[in-house]
Amino acid sequence: MTTHQTATRDEWMAARLRLWEAERELTHRGDELARQRQALPWVRIDKDYRFDTEAGTATLADLFQGRLQLLIYHFMFGVDYKAGCPSCSAIADGFDGIVTHLGNHDVTLMAVSRAPQARLQAYKDRMGWSFPWATAQALPGEDFNADFNVWFSEAQQREGGIEYNYRREPPMLQPDRTDRTDWTMRDSGSPAALQAAATGTDLSTYTRDRPGVSAFVLEDGVVYHTYSAYARGLDGLWGMFQWLDRAPKGRNEDGVWWRRHDEYPVR
């Protein structure tokens, strides 16, 4: 017998209507947040960023593919990764279905990583994806991933120079240190460590790349940066979570439960 609260249909309807009011309030708050995002000032991009794509070398303006708006998903696939981040992969599983819709609304959706094109294309083939995916070239003084706070050096990690999700992180301790009070992500059993193992890297290497989304606009031939979000700011991009939030038991999580879609056991 269930231990969850039960009710009559009339009692359920009364509770549902109270929740409906709260949902409406949240929707309206989301609308207002969207307006605030669109009202952010724009920052002109003057650096000559370069990318490797399936079609060859491209500029940031080229990534717009003839449209006036560009959304970039900063996909965690570092140069030392053997495979893409499982969490980023779960998010990217939803890209192909919306790329066409966005493209017909003057928006290009593009993934960008640091791994070379050959490795990205091989992973796309494995995952069965078709969305565009570029490699950001790390040119002196023009490192796209570093400038948009989704890649950090080992020195930054060691010295506490990482600013991610608009906050500065404490230094990452070496594995042989016993003080575990400052950066719990380094623990071998942590979600981040499990994700690192799934990419074929160690925790330090894995966490030098980070996920994020950045928005750009092209106006009168000039590219402007308009918005970026990281960490839980990407929550709405996880299509599976939006469904789970409406399922009877919600996200029902105990650590990292998701896998790449070709790694689940056959049911």
C-alpha cells in the first residue's frame, strides 16, 4: 500500500488549483526574467576568434550561418577527453529536434568545444547527432573558451584563479592532501569524479572544462555578446528534467544516475 498522501477527486482538485496558482506565478516570473535577459546591455566583440568546423576555419560571425542571433552551448569536451561529458551529452540529446525550429526563427544553435574536429565528428556519429559543432582554436590572447569562463588552466585551479558561474572558486587541493574542507568535487566518489572517469580523464583535467551557454547578436556587421549562464543556470536545457519534474516521483536522484543514451542497459 502506498505511503503517499491520498485523497478524493474533489480534494485532489482543490490541491491542484492551489498548485496551479503557484505555477502561473512561476510562469509570469519566468516571463519577466526573460525580459530582463533581453534588456541586458550588449558587449561588442573585437577579438578575432577562430573556429574549426566541418566546412573549415570560421570566424565567430561565420558561426551565425547567415542568421542574426547565435546561441552557443559550451560543451565539455576537452582536448584530453576520450569522449564527451555525459551530462553535456544528455543536454545535447535535445538539440537536433529544435535546431530547425530555431533556424527558422533567425537563431543558430551551435555547440563549441576544445577537442579537435575529428574527435567531435566521431562522437557525433556515435551519438547519432547532426547539430553543428565547432572547435574553438586557442590563439594567443584570443582563447574563446577562456574568455567566456568555460576553460581554466592548471595554474588557475591550483592557485584559486577560477571564476565560474560568477563566483571565484577556492584552490583545488592535490590528491595526497588530507584537508577536505575546501573543494569536495575532488573526492573520488563525487559526481564530478564519476563524470571524469566516463570521459577517460582524471578529476583535475575534467573540471578544467566547464559547461555553459552564451548568446550573441550580429548587427550592422558587428558581433555583440548578450548573455551567458552556467551551472544550474543551464537547468532548463535538460529536457529530461523538465519531464521528470512532472512525474510522480520527480527527479528522484541519488548521485549521477544518467548515462550517455547508448550506455543504458537494454530493457
